[in-house]
Amino acid sequence: MIEELKNKSLTELESVKSVDSLEQWRVKYLGRKGELTSILRGIGSLPDNERRLIGSQSNSLRGLLEEQYKKIKPTLEKNLTHDSVDITLPGRTRTKGRLHPITSIIREISEAFSDMGFSIVEGNESELEHYNFDLLNIPKDHPARDQWDTIWLDRPNRDDNLLRTHTSPMQARIMENSKPPIRVIIPGKCYRYEATDATHEWHFHQIEGLVVGKNISFSDLKGTLYELARRIFGPSRKVRFRCDFFPFVEPGVDMSIDWKGEWIEILGAGMVHPKVFEGVGYDPNVYSGFAFGMGPERIAMLRYDIEDIRQFFSNDLRFLSQF
Ligand code: DAH
């Protein structure tokens, strides 16, 4: 009888999965009116020979059941607090990441050029003096180099390695490695050894452009850049070209956008200089082309009325989550 009760109670205990059903189990076997308790109560009225045996058997069963009960209870209570799902709680919203405003602007500009038939290429941020300056018609010791304050890399056995000061070195690299016609833009990061203020950062992005072919003219340059301005700033935004100097173009220009009645420069451009063509082995009598370099940070500042360029890299979520 005791053996049967033992089997039954232990089997039932195995299927106990909650604090509530454990309590029901306890009441059923160990409670005041429980099955085991009743047996223990009745022991006194049993004949002497049975009393002893049943007494000790049921006492040890009680010990066993109590022990099992104590063992299981904390586990079930822990499950209640840690694993159970309270479906009445309000859900937690997940925060979604987003693109950095500069990434979005670069993608938007790239898309505009891609629609005009340009390919998109990237280049190295670590560059050689030869590409960053020499092949762009900026010779050593020429004062034009002062326009690009340079961060030089400290490398064993070489002193011509730098962080590119502009994306223009990719013009030379692309021409060296391919034949015209070329129609390409190169977005990427640049570095300058420069103090920062509201309109200057020591690291920033540029989008370089290069078109080379036969009979490419200045009107192609203007048409392309007008189209870009329309795409980015809308059809009625005023645009101005002015003469400017860059050693790797002739003639050189800069382009500005009307911003609340002021002209803000967003890019430099020009017809590729014959010296640059010669440097990469192109015959300047056969080919012509134009190039441009623009600053996506500037463009984003105009677009979103941002007054301090340093905000882009301050990692401040109050700023970044507005875009
Ligand atoms: N690389 C120039 C700069 O960083 C910008 C530039 C001007 C790029 C004229 C060009 C260009 O391709 O034709 O100031």
C-alpha cells in the first residue's frame, strides 16, 4: 500500500510544472487531509505487528516526499520570475538604426550621376605623393601645395606616403589603368592637417568626377553640373560658375549655390590639364575631358541648414536622429 502510494505520488510529481500544481500535489499527499497523512493518522488503530512496519515505511515516505517538494519548489519559483511571459505587459519598441546624413547625401549624389551614365569607384585613403600631387601638376616645392595641408604617414623607409588630401589622385590612377571613354565618380574620405572650426574639419568627404573622351567640351561640364544641382537642390535653385584656379585643370572654375541670398561654394571643376593627360600617357591632342570635386558635407549643410560641420562627426544622437 505504501509502495503504491510512493509510486503514484512520485509519478505525479514528475508532471508538475508550475508552483500552483505543486501546491495541489502537496495538499493531496502531505496536507492535513492528504493521503499519506491519513495513513499516518490511522497507524494507532493497526494491530501491533503491522503498526511497526507501516509506521516506519510511511514515515520514510513522508521524509522523501517532503524532500522532493523542497527540491522542486525553488526551481519552479525561479521559472516564474525569469522565464514566464507576461502577455499583459506593453511591448517594447525596438530602436532602428539609420544612415548617417553624409552617407545618404553621397548615395543621393551617386544615384544622380549613375542616372547620367557614370560608374562609381572607390580609392585608397592612404596615398602616395606621386598621385596626390605630382601627377596632378602640383610639383614639389610649388606654392600650390600649400593649399592642401598634408598629414604625412610615418613609414619606415619611405617619406612619400600620406593621407589623401583630396579624391583627385584617383583621376590619375583611373586614367593609368583604363582607356577613354571614361565617365566615373569617386566618393571617399580625405584628410587635412588643419585646425577645425564651424566650416572646416580635418577629415571630410569628397566626390570626385572625371569624364574623358573625344570632343568633351566645357558645355558638357556645365550641363552635367547644372543637372546635378537640379537633382539635389530642385529646379529653381540659382547656380553660379566663377573662374578659379586648380593646378590640374585649365580653365578652372568653382560652382556656388544660392543660399538665402548668399553664394556658397560647393565644388571645384575644370577641363583636365594637358600636363595631367601627359603624366598618365594620354595624348592631349586626341582626348579632352573635365573633372570636378565636391564636398558632401557642404551640400548636406546647405540642404539641412546645419551650421557647424563638426556636428557630423560628434556622434551625438540628438543630432543624428533628426535625419
Ligand atoms: N581637389 C580639389 C580640392 O580638394 C577639388 C577639385 C577642384 C577637384 C577642381 C577637381 C577639380 O577634380 O577639377 O580642393
